Amino acid sequence: MTRVAAIDCGTNSIRLLVADADPATGELVDLDRRMTIVRLGQDVDRTGRLAPEALERTFAACREYAEIIKGHGVDRTRFVATSASRDAENRDDFVRGVLDILGVEPEVITGDQEAEFSFTGATKELTGRTDLAEPFLVVDIGGGSTEFVVGTDRVTAARSVDIGCVRMTERHRPSSPATLGEITAIRGDIDAALDTVEESVPLGDARTLVGLAGSVTTVAAIALGLTEYDPAAIHHSRIPFERVREITGMLLSATHDERAAIPVMHPGRVDVIAAGALILLTIMKRTGAEEVVVSEHDILDGIAWHAAEELE
């Protein structure tokens, strides 16, 4: 076993996984898995820069994670940064800060690399299952971007587009409840992005839709009627299209306080969950998916696997 630390810093959250990995057997044993909402992408879509307060929230989380990594005696740490830091003019400030705190330079990866990591993390446990048809379509709905990956045991096509729950919320600033005009505008952006995706990714070829990240797992938790967030119950749950449609409608028609009162709702997702759910629903409509298989294992697990394989 190789002990690795994987950090995924996205637009809305930063997450840590410390795990023992054995690439030969495909076994990944969690030692510590956690998430902090830092909203690194605050106003990036409008200003093109990372806000000072967003950087400080992110660096505070990095300092906490550095102590955890040190305590576990990790062999290798890999830090991957995605949409928000990829877009920002002042991303060098972010890189220097992370390097000072954690001793590793964050890799500001491309959308295609992000897609590959997400696919590995999401499908390593699913390949070969007789109840799930291949190819898989893995959809990772992030804060700033969404990744689409089609493949079986490897990636055959991938595309990242700039639609995400934070970006759509900040761009359209929907009311609570959202108006029909606001919903139509958000859906228009999503549909335009899907048109772009279909230029290079054969969405219609996929037989199983696998959904990743906080918007999808939160919708799943609501669909399952959980009174508290339970990753074990959510992981590999299968949520029908009609249930996703009902929950999306509920979230779009709810007030801020009503969304905040949902037992499984993380405080950092209250403002952006409606847009995230609408992205998922629109993807399911476009692809004709009858259900979404929800995975708690995603880009973070993919980063861990790649870190472990590099040490072999």
C-alpha cells in the first residue's frame, strides 16, 4: 500500500483525501476525507480575478489540511486546482500561497485532465458490473465548469464546458423562488454548452449516466429522504429522472430559507443548489437518461490513484 494525499480545489469547495492505495489490486482505503466550502471562484466570472477574501478562505483550509497530512505520514501529496484558478488573472498568487503552506505546487489542470481524473475516480469500482451497461457517461457538475466523459475502462471522449452551479448562479442571479424567465435563461446557457459538448463527445452512445460532485449528491440525498448526509447511502444510489425533475422544481420554487432548512443541505450550497440541479436535469433530458447513478468517488479519488501509480 502507498499512502497518498489528494487535494481537489474547485470553484466552490476544497477537498482532501488521505488514503492507502494499492494500484495492483484496485483497493483504495480512506483514512481521512473532508470538504470545506471556500468559494474560491467568488466573482471570477465577472472580474477575472480571485478575490483576496476568497484566497484567504482557501489558504486557511490549506493550513488545516497541511496538519492532517503531516499527522498521517503521507508518501506523496498531489494538489489539483480546477476551473476558478484556471480562469483567474492572478492565479500566481494562489500558486505561491499553496506552495508556501503545503510544500507542493498546485497543478492548474486543463479541462481534459480534470475529465480523466473524474472518470478514473468514478468508474474504477463500476467497470465489469453486470447491472450497469457500458459505455459510461460521467458528468462532474462543479462550481465553475462541468466535465463530460464517455468511456469504458478508459476515456474515449471528454469535454469541459464553463457551466457550473456557482457560475450559473452568479451570472443569472436567480430570485428565490426563481422566475420562469430566469430559469429559461439558465437553461439556455446549459443547452448551448451541451451543443458544444456534442461536437466532440457522443453523449447519445452512453448507456449509463454517472453523476458526481455536490449538486448531484445533494439531489440524491434529498431523493433518498435522508435526515442527515450519509455518503455510504448516497454512493451508487440510482435516482430516476422523474425524481430529479421533482426535486429540481422544488429547489427552484423554494425560498432561500426553505432550501436552508432541508436537513442534508450544506450551508455553502444553499444559494447554488437550484442551478446545479437544473444542470443535472437538463443533461438527463438531453441524453434521455432514465436514471443517474450517483458516485461519492470522483476527481478526488482519481487524483489519489494517479498519485499512487506515479510512486510505483
